[in-house]
Amino acid sequence: MPRAGERWQLPVRLKVPRGLANWHGTDAELTALVKGVRASGYVRTAYGGRRTTHANGAFRLQGAPVAGYGFDAWRERLRDDFRGALGPSAKYGGVLMALALGERGDIPDDDWQVFADTGVSHLLAISGLHVSLVAGALAAIVGVLWRRTCYRRVSLPLWWPAPKAAAVAGLVAAVAYGAVAGWGVPVRRAVGMVAIVVAALLSGRFAAPSYVLAWALAIVLLLDPWAVVTPGLWLSFGAVTALVMAAKRPEVANPVRVQRYGQRDRGVRREDAPPPSLAKVDDARASNAPTMPQRWGASMRTRFGQAARAQYAVTIGLVPLTLAWFGTVPVLGPLANAVAIPVMTLIVTPLALVSLLLPTELAHWALFLAHAVVTWLAEWLRTLAAVPWAVWRAPVSPWWAQVAALAGVVACLSPLPQRLARIRWLACGVRLAGFALMGPAVFASSQRPAAGEFRVTMLDVGQGNAVLIETASRTLLFDTGPPYGRRSDAGRRVIVPYLRSIGAARLDRLVVSHAHDDHFGGALSVLRAFPSAQVFSSLPEGHRARGAAKSHRTCLAGQQWTWDGVTFRFLHPDQAALREGWKGRAGPNSVSCVLHVANARHSALLAADAEAMQERVMVSRFGSTLRADILLAPHHGSLTSSTPAFVTAVSPAHVVFQTGYRNRFGHPKPPVVARYRAGGARIWQSVMHGGVRFATGPHGIEAQAYREHYRRYWHVDSTETSTGTRRAVR
């Protein structure tokens, strides 16, 4: 396996970075542009070892490490040592790795979901809190040592003030920690703010928090202008902005004027008032002096009030941003953070950082203690996340609702002018108005089809099928797309986020057409998110996706139901086809569930991977009733499907081919596309158009393609021929 700092020569096949294109989904092509990735691909020939040199010169190690990559190589060795000290049994070792080195790839997706649902995922990134902790700790140590270095020949406090020396030490610590952590956006923001504060201190100037934040933003954008399109920048700066706004207080007006000897007399100074007896003053001070428990209680109340106000400010301030980026608001976030912030900041993070400086044996014990604390905290957070109302989910709101929510945050957190602040009812009214302005974004609801109408959304999931059908009150998902490696799939990456973005609180029915992984690959993720969904499938007994369903029925030709004036009917398979398919004689494609959806005017046919034999059976059995305005092309446009008789019987107005970019099967085949085009159908391909949406109505079918409607200059138009040519959209 290649390592950081090494240079390899490998035969590879490269292509333009290409991603899935769906509404409210991740723009992978923009991400590649931001990261500077200009091509992606794979190694054409397998190789056995890291330093293997083949006789034909296919793989040659040119030398390691390459100049300029020494620090990256050191960071990789540090990660390897950290993993070795943790051991393979550390369930939450990825959390400690994230806190110490900024590497979050070892955290499982399920744990990420728990942390996100409880609002503590910001603690797993090296943020301003951690950078401030490291900088403050080293600054305090250097300040103490600097003040005590007073000898006859060397007196450091006389040579340079201790506060300035401590500040410079804190800045050095922040920069070093940021370098080890990989310089993410929150780290750059925190280090930039520390640098500005230190520069102001050294120059004898006062740095207002708002100025520090503005200069830090300017520095981050100057170094990385593309950071403006990442959620990390908005969430990081948004949280600090909320804290700055909430921390401001109006100045006290009309201060009480004090008499010459310290006595208050309605603001009038009396020159002839005699000084009080020193004995009486001492007695009064002694009698009014608070006791130790009273001082502790007052200090705890002050700190608790400050922490509560900071948590309130961050929670309210991030509501519009979390809704805009993720569509969620962790309701139990304040409670979870009240426990997680001190535990992670004061216990776990210091132990994880100290382990980097300790010998192997001591580092092992430090990490063992930190891991035990993280395990307890994670299990408690898992309990909170299991509460049904732990997370408030809302669909993506329109732009005006998001702007109104930002205005509401300003009204809730900004300090009022002194004259308005005195009028309590007016101040309360302004705060309530701020909460009201956030209402449209928090309680947004997506627009459903009218009664008797339906909407079909063909999601771009690569080489696989995933179709969402919505009626006025019901939602059905047909197939769940392919897996994406060992840790992700179309259900987790595309389908569930899309369902959340449109405000789908439940999934009424899930149809898994047959037992090929490009159709059931995301089923487990979908069922974890919507466990109450009723499943129809042709999956054999013992299949893991079938076993995960709480309610399962085998799809059979003739099964029919009606939702909101829209009729759903299975056209295939029958009992004979199921027996042959489950015995393995005909293969899973022969038992593909074929679903017909129709209202009074329009219809759609989802043919899954039905092939020529199944098409002939359906044509002979259903005849003219097979007709559909919208067709999901059988078997992704393979030559084994879409026979002329089937194309004539269906006579679609719109045909959608759900295929992967430059897939190895060559789908859709040009003769198949030409056959549909000759029949007068409009051709849609997920490779070219991304997600495609059809909405029926009294005036016809409204069709919309994501890549046509949301065209960006960095998107690559995949108008492909058999030779694989492509052109860029400008």
C-alpha cells in the first residue's frame, strides 16, 4: 500500500471526477474541485506488495520520501503508532484519533449518526475549543515559569513581560497543534483568532472579539477561497458569531457619582463630609465578608450562568445553519453538550494529547483511561439518541424562510439598546419575534402531489435502480440502489438524505425487485432509518434484506392497492416464475417485481431487470393495459431487454435509464436507445441528467432533470458515445 511521501509509477485508468447529482445531495464534483482533485480512477493491474517491482516495469517505486512531504509522512507514522497503542479492541478508538490527530475516518457511520443526533459531533473535530485548550495550557505553563526565572544574571520578566511571552508560547502551541491536526477550516479559524489576539497584545492594542472574528474570516478565505462552500466554515464561524453576539452587554448609563470619601449621596459630591472611622470600616467589612461556601456558591452560579448562556446562544445561533445543511435540529443537544463538553475537553482530549508525548507503555494506559471515559459517554449519548423526539427533522425550506431564520437569530441574540432594554415588555417582544421568524424554517413542510396525482423521482444512484413514488399522503420506494464499498451504500448516501430533505416522516412501502445488489444494496440502511416500512420483494428466504423487514410480503402478479386515487399493481412475477427463480434455474432477473402505477390520466411502469422472456409474458397477459407514459427502462438498457414488441406495447413518452458513469456493461446500449427514440419517447439518462422527476397534473406531465435545472460550470456533461467522448458544460 502506498504511503505518504512515497512516489510510485502505476498503470492507471483515469476519468474526470464524477459524482451523483440529486436534489439536496452532495455535489461530489464541487468537492473534487475544492480539494484540487482533477482526475479519479483505478489501477489497471493488481499488485501484491508495497515495494513490489514487476519485471515489465508496471510498478516502480521511485524513492521515498519525496521532498516536501516529510511532514505528511511523519503524521502518517504518528497515526500508525497511535493505532498500535490503542489496539484492535478499542471500539471508540476513532474518536480518540479524531481528537488527537484530526483523523475522523476511523469513526463508524453508526457512531457518527449518534453523535450528530445528539448535537456533539462538533466535539469530534479539532475545533477552536481544543486549540484554545492547548494554547491556553502551554501559555499558562510558560507564564508561570517565566515569572519565576529571576536570577542575578538572568531575569526574564525584566527582559520581556511574562504575559507577552506566554501569549507567544500559546500561539506556537496553537500552530503546532493545527499542523498535526491537518489544518481543517475550524482549526484555521481558531489559530487565526489566536494569532490576531497575540498580535494585538504584542502591539499594545485592544482586539474586539468582532474584529478578531472578521480578520480570522478574511485570513481563512484568503488562504482557501473555496472554503466558503463547505459547511465547516459556516458552522464554525456561525457558532463563534453567536457567542460574540450573546456576550455583548449594553454599557451602564448614568453611573452613580461617588463622594470624595466613598459615601453615596444621590450623586452629589460633598467636600465637607468627614472620613469614616477606620475601625468602623474594618468592622463593617468583617461583618459583611462572605464565607468560603458562599464564595464557592457565587462562583459556581456565575460559571453555570455563563455556560448556560453560551449553550443557549450556540443552540439558537446554529438552528438556521443546521437546518440548511442537514435538515435537523438536535432537541437534546443542550443536555448532551452540558455533559459532553466538560468530559471531552477536560478529560478525554488532554489524555489523548498527552499520550502523543508519553512512552509507549504510559501512552497505552493514558489511552485506556480516555477510551473508558469515551465508552461511557458514547453509550449515554446512544441512550439519548434513542429517544423518539431527540431530533427534529424538517425538509429543506425555501430561501426566504432561511433568511427569516437568520434575522430571527439576530433578534434573539443581539443586545438591545439601553433605552429599549429598560422596557421589559418591549425586550420580550423582540425576543419572541425572533423565535417567530425562525418558525417557517423549523416547521417547513414539503409540497405533496394533489389528490389523485402522483410524483415519480428517479434518483441518480449510479449503476442501479432507486425510484420514489409520492401521492398526496403516501410514499413508496422502488429498489434501493447499489452498495458503495464496504462502509456505504445508496441508501445511506442518497436515498435516506433525500427522504429527509423532502420531509418524509415515514416510508409506507418498500419494494425490492430482486436479489441483485444494485437493487437491494441500500435496503438495510433504508430500513434502519424507516423500520416500520412494509416490504414487498422477490427475495428468497434467508436473505438479509428480507430478514431485516418487520413486515414482508412476496410480490406477485395481480396484487393491487390504491392510495389517494392512485392505483399500484404488480405485473410480475407469478408463482411459476418464483419457483424457477428461487431454484436458481432462471436467475434473479426472471423474478423481478414489475410495478405499474396509474391514475385517471397518466401511468408509470417500473420494469426493474425484466428481460425478453418476462417482457413476452407481460405483453401476452396484459396487452394494451401495459401502456405507460413513464418507463423505467428494463435492465438499464441491456440488449437482453426492451424487445420491439415490449416497446410497442408500452409506447412510453418518457424513458429513463438509470446507469453508472462509464459503466463496464456499456449500458444503455445504443440500439436500445434508438429503439425507444424511434417510438417517439424522450430519453433520460441519469448519467447525463442526474436525478429525474416527473409530476402528473391536469395539464400533463411536468418533467425536470437535476443537471439541467441546476447546471454549474464545474459539472461535466456526460454526453457519451461508444468511444467514451465527453464535453464540459460552460
